[in-house]
Amino acid sequence: MQANPFLQDIIERIQKASDLEPEAIQSALTYPPNPDLGDVAFPCFLLAKARKKAPPVIAQELIAEAFQDSSEYIAKAEAAGPYINISYNRGAYAKHILGQAFESGEDYGKSTVGEGKVVAIDYSSPNIAKPFHVGHMRSTIIGGALYRIFETLGYKAVGINHLGDWGTQFGKLIVGLKKWGKDEDLEDVLALNHLYVKYHEEEKENEDLTDQAREWFRKQEAGDSEALELWQKIRDTSLEYFKRIYERLGVQFDSYDGESFFNDKMEEIVEIAEKEGKTEVSDGALIINLESEGIDTPALLKKADGSTLYMTRDLAAALHRKREYDFHKLLYVVGTEQALHFKQLFKCLELIGFNWAEDCQHVGFGRVKGMSTRKGNVVYLEELLDQARDHALKNMRENAERRPDLEDEERVAEVVGLAAIYFSDLSNRRIKDYTFDWTRAISFEGDTGPYLLNAHARIAGIIRKSGIDLPSSLDEVNFDLLTEPAANRLVGLLSRYPEALAQAAKDCEPANIANYLLELARGIHSAYKVLRVKGEEDTLAKTRLLLLNLAKITLKNGLGILGIPALEKM
Ligand code: ARG
């Protein structure tokens, strides 16, 4: 992707008239609320301090100083309160943006900025034997999107599922199995989940159970064959279940090295920490004191009985990942309730002497309310996906007269359901808590996944039914014919896709793409009726077709990044 010379021109003009850095100008540029007002806007607040004047006054001044001489790029610059709204030279702009996008074709948006760099992403990471909760669902959705964002930008993304497949929960589950379970339960995730829940209910009444569970896990760690055999079966059953769900969600992992994988790899990092003189013994436990680093809670490496912890395994895992992948960045997509854990983890790595600790980042997210399918915070994922599909199917049948030619209703419903779940999640900034609402999520109107799918299918239909071939070269089109505001708006939207991607990667924030796509879908919905193709003069029809098709490609690529397969018909 080349730099945008239109933006470049604006940045240079403002730079000459101020002492702002080009990067500062670039990141301050925004879009006017209504695209008819201009293509970009510069907020003059930025200069208020330097010029000691009110922003609206500065806007007038800056226009006089920087935007007087005409150029091939800029058509006009106007003050709007504290902003300067700048409009590009239409035909030239369309030619530039669409020409570039046309050359990229299906690859529009892809770049090579990340070439040679690895971004390792730890996501989903459910706990085997414990229920998969809403947080794991969010991690799966956000992590999967980040994976595809970095991949699109040329990075090598590595998806790591840090399964919680070791720990005291296995002791609990084994007790549950022995007391209330049947042999078949070992093959059935839901039965295992129920045993886990039942264990916790019973434990409140019967403290003996706690000791028994602890003893079973101790045995497991000591290599007891019965405990290990049960553990292996539980792990296999759970993993098979998760993989089935992941397939339905369209998520992949390059590694399933979870906590158990680090069982024999923790000693090394503990020794390094000890040798560096960073550990202390406190009440018999081995800790790293982080008080001098501004973290009051120490990191626990070993309990008094010598057993290791979540933290110990995470330390070993980070070192292992550095060696294995030599990552440029290592992202942990985990709920914000674990913020302290990751603060401690990164600080420990730094204290131990790993300067790559600064490349590790906790990508936190808030809670979801209203998504649980039974009770508490637990989602039975399959049930949730089935519900989504059934909601969609019902919705589609109610509107059956609108879609007489739909062939594969079930598959469409599955995708619509997925889109509803994915989009409600990803359109919220990840740090926010949000409330999931079926009626809203599944609706075809408003800010929803199905609305986006719909925009895509609309254009697909128009192109299909136009009876005209897509232009095979730019010689067949004339961008000066794109005069309608709706066309300009689409051109502007298309130009912003690479930026939305770059911003999403920078902030680890898929919402940047989701919200961009929503605007694109709105642009499409208001354009397709105006930009008629069928029956129009040949060059005009081809030019519009090219524009619509590029909008379609962009929407499809963006949806794909979010994890939503675009539909040709719905
Ligand atoms: N299994 C953990 C949980 O469910 C999440 C693991 C996140 N990844 C990590 N490396 N700690 O809470």
C-alpha cells in the first residue's frame, strides 16, 4: 500500500504553517460527520496552545496560510467552527483510490508491513474440566480477529491455546467422578461440567472433599498412573469438544500447548529467577516480591508444599514462546479481571532479566451480560450457536416472501447467527462491558452483523443480475463519471479500509474494523439504489460496477477478518 498523496499534501501544508510533527497531524485528522462536508477534517484545537487563540479563529487563519494555492489534490478547504473541512479533487481521488484497489483486487487491504515479524497470540485458553465461560467466548472471538488482522498486515500470526489442562480442578473432578459419576461421563463434556459444578455445591457442606481433591491432584503431579489416565481421558474429551466448536466458529490454533505442557519446564525459570537473586521465601512459599515495583501482591512461584501455580506455568510458557517463535509481540487475550496477574507476570520477566518482557501485552476485555444459556456465567457454546441459528431461521421464515430464491436456508441461518454473536461482541470496544440482546443482535436493521451481511448480499445480487461483466482493465472505466455524493462517499470509505486495519492492529482493537464496516455497509445501502447499473450507458455502468464490486470485496475481506463468512445470497 503506497502512502496516500492526498493526505500527504494536507499534512505538508499544515506542517509548513505550524510546528506540528507530521505524525501528530496525521493522527489528529478525522472525518467530517457528514461526508458531503468534506473528505477529511483537521481539528484546530491542536494549535490553540501554540497560537493562544480560539480554535475557530485558528481555522480561518490556517486556511488563509496553508490552503490558498490550488493543487491537483485538494478542491476546497472550509472552516466549520474549530474544524477545517477539506474536500479532495473528486475525479483524481476516485482514480487514485479505486485504481489502487482495483490493482489489488481480492487482496485489497493486505499489506507487507509486518513481514518477517511474528505476533504470537494467546487466546481462548479455556480450562479443561471446568465450564467454558463467556470470557472464553470473548477471548476466542477477539483473539481470532486479532490473528487475522495481523496476518492481513503481513505478520506471521501464531495462535496459541494455552489450555488450562493442569491444576487442582482435576483433583476435584476425579473426586466428583468417583462419587457421583459413571464411566461414560468421561466421554461427555457436559456430564463432566455437571460433575464439576456438583462438586462445588457439595464441597460447601463437606470439607472432606477439599482434602480428597487436593490429594488426587497431588497424586497426579507425582505421576500416579490412575490419576494420569483419568486426566488424559478428560483432556481428550474436552479437546475434541472444543475443536468441534472452534470449527463451527471458524477459529484455528497453531499450538495447543497448555499448562500441562510446562509441567517439566518450570524448574528452569524458577532457577534462573533464584540465581538472579529475585526470589524470596515467605511462609515457606517461593515468591517474587514486587513491592518496590509498585505492585503490592507478590508473585507466587511455589506453594509451601512445593506445588507450582498458574504464574509459574505462565513464566515458563513465556520463555518457551520466546525461544520457539522469537516473537515481535506476544499478546494475551484474557479478561481484565486478570490484569494483576499479567502485570505481575511481565514485571517478573523483566526483573529476571528478559528485556523482551516489554513485547508482552495483556489485551484485556470487559464482561458480557445476557449471554448465558443456563445459569451463572457459563455458556454452553453449542447451545448458544444453536440458539443463534434458530433465532435467525425464525427471523428469515417470517420474512420468507422477501427471499424466494434462497437455496441453503440452514447454512445461511448458521452464518447469520454467527454474525449476530460476533458483531455484537466486536463492535464494542473490548475494554467495555456490554449486554447481549438476542432481538437486537439478530435483527437485519441497525448496527448488527446481519445488516452487514445483507449489504454484501445486496451488492452481490446487483452484480449478478446486471448481466454486465466486471471491467477487466481500467481502460473500460471513467472515474470522472462518479459524480453522485453516494459514490464519493463510497470512494472515501474504501480509502479508509487500510487505515482501519492499521489502527486495529496498533490498538489490538477489532472494534475499529467492525465500526468501519458498519459505516461501509451504510454507505453501500445508500449507494446501490442511486448507482444503477442495469440499462445504463456502458462506461458508466462499468465504472459503477467497479466501485460496487470493490465495496463488496472490502466488506467481504473485513467480515472475514472478524470471523464472519460473507454470503452471496441471503
Ligand atoms: N485458562 C485461563 C482462564 O481460564 C486463561 C489462560 C490465559 N492465558 C494465559 N497464558 N494465562 O482463566
